[in-house]
Amino acid sequence: MKIIKALFSRAAFMVLMVIIEISVITSIFIFFGEQAEWIDIVLRIISLLIILWIIKNSRHLSSDMMWLVLIVLFPVAGSAIYLLIGADLFLSRTFRNIIVSTSGAKKYYQQDPAVLENMKKEAPDICGQFRYISKYAGFPFYENTDFSYYKLADEGYPVMLEEMKKAEKFIFLEYFIIEPGIMWNGMLEILEQKVKEGLDVRVMYDDIGSFMTLSYKYARTLEEKGIKCIPFNRINPILGAIMNHRDHRKIMVIDGKTAFSGGANLADEYINVKKIHGHWKDNIIRIKGEAVWSYTVMFLTHWNALRKTDEDFTVFRAEAEPGKKDGYIAAYGDTPLDADITAQNIYMGILNETAEYCYIMTPYLIIDTELINGLILAAQQGNDVRIITPGIPDKKIVWWITRSYYRQLIEGGVKIYEYSPGFVHSKVFVSDDRVATVGTVNLDYRSLYLHFENGTYLYGSEKVKEIRQDFLETCEKCHEMSWEESRNGIIAEFLLSVLRIFAPMM
């Protein structure tokens, strides 16, 4: 019965369609390749032009190396696969709508010039980062705001439930993974109650992220309960770059007064109810005050691109209660649909401006030469640069590729620690007791270049020290990798080199 069910499952259908599509494309190219020599010559010239185009226009050549190698080895077939999957030549209506919606939402992100001036006076040495985030990337800083950092999702989850229970107007959720279980069911019960009370409740989840956890009809199930629901970028069996761009964001907004984000998805492993890869180390951040507005706009931008609901976002803006000033917050997003690499630029800005230490937690370490050089330079300038990665992997191949970077980084002065009890899923940078960012952006190609992501940039708060303390306490449960341990045999080095070429697709 299980075998029959698996054969007729949604996953099996998708795999079958992809196999058929690849077979058809291969057959077409074999057919043309056998027809005439001049056709082959023309196709090879086109392949050469594609290679030159990639080299000229790439902003992150390390991640595009995979396409260059593929096209050099298999000029015709490689070019076809690149145009199909890697070139973003054919945007779906979904992505065209997101581009339009993102452009239209820019008017809602308004930087208070006085706030920016105060920041520049307080930290003239890093004011370039402030200007980049607020003016070029377009995400304003706020000072009438506050945050709470929960070093484990286990600790943040009960707070999320309490805040949801207090909702009076609306609850918006946008998550990569939702899986029925203790965590999600606890939230769903509250959402159902709030719908009965007349609140505007909306849920958006990524269709690939939740592919193995939710049925194809789950959105309809929520709609029947009165919960508005959108599966982001529905999977379609036709291969293309469109399927490559996933909504990896984690956002909850309540009444425009409170927002939650961080690394945790809405599934039991994230709160250690279900243990698959040992202890799951993740975080949740709660934001209150004016900075919540940026997260509200981020959610509404995606929502209205997929389902036009709101003509005016400002009806969801809440007046922030005056509070004690404790630093500044900018909530930011990143999109693969423009030429900017906002998240990586923010990470690089933190590294470049580090004066004493930079501590990093990431589940994956698959990075280009720019980040490698940035990490090594920060260490060689005398800073304490440390990275915590998982001790127990969730994906073995990705873990091997992550480990392949250790030797070069350790030789450059960067300290690498593996979390012995299990899997680190936190995505954190913290530097010099004054700057931190907590969000969804892994140090890998998919997060930095292919996915929709979000983060919270924190400056000047005393609570930044709590994030540093969390890192140091986590370090005590880690094994520091030595240079000797980072070495691999000749065969392993060769295989890892090949895998690293194709890392952008993992």
C-alpha cells in the first residue's frame, strides 16, 4: 500500500515529468547534432558567446563557475541547460508581479533623516554601512524600537504563542517550512480562534520548502477555516530558473506592533520536540516598535504580488509606543530578482568594519572568493574571527562541502568550531559588542543569490552583548577544528573540488 501511494504521490509525478523533460531536450539536441556540421558550429559559437556574457556580467563569478565548466565540457547541452535553469530569461507572472510590487512598496520605506544623522555621529567609522542599508538597499533605521533575542527556538516559541493570543487586528505569517505537529498545531489553534474573532489572518509558505510536509490541498484546507493562504511559487514540473528562487523568509507580524523572525521554521525539530540531527540550535528574535513596519511592508509586498488585496499598506501601520532608546534597528529583505546582493553586502560590511571580533553562526558554509577573502582579511588584521557550523549534518554532501573550506580559512587565521550536540541552524553575525544581524540568510549560494531572504540589523543596543554571550556559550559545546583535521587525502580533495563547482545548486 505504501509503495503504491508513493508511486502516485505528488513527488513521484514531479520526478517523472522532469525525467521526461530532460529526455526530450536531450533527444532534440542529439537530433540536431546529427543533421549537419554547420548546425553544430553555430551552436558552439552561441555557447562561446554565452560564456563571454556570463564572465562579463557576473557579480559573483564563483557561483557562476558551475555554468562555465558545464558549457566548456558540453557546449551545446550545457548552454541549453543554462538557458533553461540558470539564465532567468523567462520570468513567471509571479516574479513579474513581485518585481512590480517591490518597486511600488518602496514609497513605504521612509528614512527619518534625523535618525540617520544621529547614527553617523555615534559611529562615524561605520556610517557607510548605515548609508548603504538605508539609502541604497532602501531599508530605514528606526530608534523608537526594541528587540528580544531568544537563543533557542524552544524559548522563543512560547513567547510567539503569547503574542499571538493578544492579537486584536491581524496576524501575518510568511515561512519557508510549515509542518503539522506540536509547534504548528499550537499556532493553528490560535489562528482559528482569531479568525472567529474577526481578525485578518494570512499565511504564506514556500511550496518547495513545505513540499514533503504539507499536502497539495493544504492551502484550501486553511481557506476553509477562514485563514487566507498562499503557497509561494507553486512547484511546476517544467524545469526552469523560476523553480530555483524560493521564499526562505521567516516573518510573523502581529497588529503592526510586534514582529518575529530568526532562523526557525514552524516544525517540531526546530523546538527540539522531534530530534533528527541531535540538538537543534536555532534562534528567534522579537521586534517591537517602529521597526515592525518594515516587516509589515515586506510581508504585504509578497502577499499583494500573489493576491492583490490591499491598495494602501498604511492601514496596517501601528503607532509605536514611546520607549527607552537602546540602539537602532533596520529590518531588511533580499531578493534574487535584482542585481543587488543586499545580504552579502551587509555581511561583508560587518567584516570590513570589525575592530575586535566577529562571531558567526551558520548551518552551511559554501561561499565565494569575496567572502573567503573578507573573513581571512578580518582575521589577519588581528580580529578574533570565529565560525560555528553543525557537528551533526542534515545533508551529508553539503556538510562535506562546508568542511572543504576549513583548511583555507584556518590557514588564514579564522577559527572554526563544530557544534558537537547536533545541528546549528542559526544565521548570526555579531561584532564588537555593537553590531549584529539575525535572520534567515545562510552562508551559502542559495541564500546569498537565489532565495528571498530577510534579516534584522542591530546597532548600538546593550542587548547585542546577549548575542555575543550566546555565541560564546555555544562555543563551549563545540569542537574547534585544527588544521590537521581539515586536511583531506588527494582523492577526497579532488572529489570535493568537483562538488564545490556544483555547490550553487545544492
